[in-house]
Amino acid sequence: MLPTLMHMRARLKYLTTGLTLLALWNGGCHSGSDARQARVDSATLTEIAPEADLTSEALRWADSVVASTPRERKAAMLLMPALYARTDVPTMNRIATLCHDLGVGGLLLLKGDLPSAAAIADTLRAFEADGLPPAFIAVDAENGLHMRFSDAPEFPWNRDLGNLSDDQLMYEFGRELARECRVVGINMVLGPVMDVVPQWIRGGVMRKRSLGSDPHKVANLAVAYARGIEDGNVLSVAKHFPGHGSSDSDSHKALGVIRSSRHRLDSIDLYPFRCYSDESLSAIMVGHLAVEALDTVKRPAVVSPVVMHDILRDEIGFRGLVITDALNMEGAMGAHAWEAIRAGADLVIAPTDTPRELRAMLEAMADGRLDPATVDDRCRRILFYKYLLSRTDAPATSLTRKSPAEIYRQIETQAPAMRDTLTGALRRAALHP
């Protein structure tokens, strides 16, 4: 039986040890101009045991790929462009250029349809036959694939799901979403939303997307949903660290500024992310937010070593992937990918111009603004998770492209029942709050 991400989480201490070793191999983690030595005690190092064979395999593979990969392709691995899920000739040519020729780390699929998403995923997996590492194929699916794919099953928004008091039901929803993702080849969901929206904010961009104003309930529901996704062999990405709920700005249009006290941040905004980290779940997205109580410099968190390294890595202890929100949003304030990587990100989502950002990153590596050892460190962590996903994927050589009818048939086998279960639970919650 192939290992699942659930099985890997059951061996949390070995995964944590492995990711700590990534930092040790690199001689420390670099943020800005400061090199911070990874901290590990002797007890952690002695916990490596035969039960951690898969972890050891993943680490050895990641190390070997990094050692044999040219600098240009390692830099490209840290970029994840966004494009619409369609299969016209210009789009497929662009995919070939980005993924096969440049070697980007994956793709974020925007609006489109399920057959097109499946065709793109098949194309990326076919590139593995040329010796390329597996690609991340991500989608925003906070309330299901319908959020991006018009022909996918539609589920309630988080605003409604926050009325549930059933963590198990949220877990089952996550499992169903993961199943649908696997049908079309998606292996990363940009969700759950961990943002806690205060009751006094009645509208705003996050109200519909948030699970509510109670940080404990948000944490319980969101973590259950994420566990369901990951137990279905898809990576979850919690967002938007360090918490977008108190901002009334849409980061697509402007930098959000959070003026909450440090006490409020600790007890409300950061709490769900701590719970996610404690569960050893896979990835956290950092938002385009300036948080005055955390960083005295007014800048997007995606280029803040204080937020990403000092708070998320050191204080919270998160050891998974750190991913930026889309860099093509106005809230990013023109930040460059290399600045986000230097500050602590592993993967940069949706750069405005991928080839240009790749050139800028190589220039920063050449002139000393970005330490090449930092790039190696980020690549190892990315490859570690890609290896785990590859162990649950069918071999690329056995791919048989599904017809649209087969895709819809497989999707609809369970989706209607899950939708009915959720809507029934919400109806009962409304009658008996």
C-alpha cells in the first residue's frame, strides 16, 4: 500500500527531523543579510529511526536533485506562474515554455473547466518522462473546485460553513475535495482560509471567505478541512498568514495594514495558524499585509523576514512550505520574487512576468543579494514534498487521458451526496443554533 500524507503526519517527529536536517545541510537559514543558524538539539537528531525510511528517501532524493540541477533551473523551481485552465495552442505553448524549458515549480490554475485542468495536469506529468521533477498543480478551492472551474460541483461558502459545529463533517468535505482534485490531477489546494474576521466588520473581501469570528472554531473547522485534504493525498495551503481578517482592504488592489495589538494577534489571528502548524500540515501562504505589531517596517509580509522567519519559522515553529500570495496583486507593491525568497518564502505564486523575475533572481544570486545556498535550501524543501506526492501518484508512463464524460462521471459519483450532507447540516444549524 502506498504511503499517504496522513501516514506521514502520523510520524510527525521524523518529518520534523527531516526538515530540520534540510536547514542543517544548508548551514542555516538565510533571511535578508542575516544568516540564522538552524537550532536543533541532540535528542532530535537521535530520533532518526528505521520507521523514517520514507523521510530519508525523500531527503536523499531532494539532495541529489539539488546537487545535479543547474542554477538557472533551481531558481525557476521557486516560481509558480498562474494561467487560465484552457487548452488553446497559445496556452499549451506557454506551459511547455514555462514548465519544460524553464523548469518552474508548478502552475496555479485560474478560471477554466475540469477537462482543461485534467489535460494540463496530464501534460505536466508527461514532462516527468524527460527527467523533470513532479510539478505542483494548484487551485484556489476554498469552497470547492467550482470557485475556479465553472463545471465543477458547487458547495457552500465558508461564511455558511462557519455555522457548522461538526469538525468531522468538515474533514469529510476536505476528503471529497481531495478526491475531486485527484480526478483531474490537481495536487495542491490553496485553502483552508484561516483568517478570523471580527464581528464588527460586516462586509469586506474576507467576510464571505472566512469561517467566522471565533478563532477556536475557525481553527477547528479549518484544520479538520485541511486534514481531510491531506489524507486524500493533496497538499493544503493555509492562508493568509499572519491573518487578513482585521483588514478592510482587498490585497488585490492595495496593501492591507493590520493595526491590532500583539496580544490580539496572538490570541486571535495567529491562533489558527499555530494549530495548523502543530498538526504538521503542509504549507502556509503569506499575505500582502503590513502588520505593525510584528514588523516596524511597513512592507508586505511576503518580503518581511521578521514575519516569515522570526515569527512563522522560529516562534511558531512551522517546518512546511512557506508560499507567497500572488505577486501580481497590487498589495505586493511591486515586490520581486528574489526578495520574497531571501525573506523566507519557499515558493512564489503568480509573478507578473515569470521570465523577467527569473532573470532578476539569477542577477541577485550573482551579485550577492540572494545567497545561492538559500535557493538550495528552498529547493530541498520543495522537492521533499514533491517526493511525498510522487509516491502517491500513478507513474507518468501509465497515463491514459480521461474523456470529459469520464471526468464528469467520476466527479459526480460522490459530490452530490457531500453537497446534500453539508446543506442538510446547515439547515439544521439554522433551525437549532
